Amino acid sequence: MDLNHVGKHCALKECNQLDFLPFRCGHCKRSFCLNHYKPEDHSCSEYKPPRPPVIAVCKDCKRSITQVGDESLEALFQRHFDSGECKKFKVTKPYCCSYIKKNGRPCKKREFDPIECKKCHKNFCIKHRHAEDHDCEALKKKATAPKASKVPARRTTCGTQARKKGSGTNVAHSRLVQMFSGVKAK
């Protein structure tokens, strides 16, 4: 059985192997075997290896900027300045913890990212961030506030309202009981 019409020969002159599932180079458009399908393996004349991107850091705002295409460094920084995203870098001071210890001295820990209590809206360090850990004033006010008189909840399921005459749930309940007990409804 002759299978020369199936598959293609490797385009590399030194190899010329018949391959039934040849690879086609995306650059030079020729067919190659498994051993020579990569551009480096067959010395592809059309292949240009991609340049690694240049990443520069702006000295003013400390942001990293990626080079686009064959852009020069001067053009890269000019594009960055013209975009309006470059603002002078501000060194932020760390936030002080608002917690006062039992001896009257403040907590000396400082955080660059403030952790605000959701109840009293003060900044705290990681150790004192929870309301229970810093004796939150909002919790104290809530505990000392007079308790409102509680109104008893209404019973809606099979309770007193369901047993009242003319109640829709009472009628539905009696129909269900009659259906399952075998008694016919009048």
C-alpha cells in the first residue's frame, strides 16, 4: 500500500522525513516534522524573536510604566506625563492608634493603612481594631441606653389567629383535615 500521497515531507533539507501530521510554521508558512516545527529548530528566516518589554519607573510618582512597541524612553516618559496620571509621590505619615491603655498612655503602634472602627469611626492598630478590643464608646452607649419595651410577636402559624372564625387559614386547615381523614366536605 502506497501512502506517499498522505502527509508531507519536512521542509528542512537535511531531514526530509515524511510526516502524517505535519506542522506549519506561522512565519515562513512551510511544513515541518515534530523535530523541526519550532522557528529555532529550522532556522526560520522570517522569524523575529519578540523583544522583552521595557519597564521604567517614574522618578516623580514612583509608578512603573511599560514600553509600547519600539517606543524610546523619552517618548515613554512623555506619554506618561501627558496622560495626567503622573502626580508627585507623597510620603504618607503613619496613622496613630486611638486606643488609650488602662494606665492612661496611648498605644504607640502606627499603621500606614488606617483601620477604622465601624462603630466609633476612629483609627486603630491591628491589635485594637475590633470594638471589643478598644472599649468602643459606641458599644458603651448602646449598653447604657434604656431598653425599649418589647411588643409580643404575633403568632401567625397554627396559633390563635388561625383558630378564629372566618379566618382564611382556618378554612384551608379544615379542608385539609377533611381530605386526609376521608370525610367529605359539605
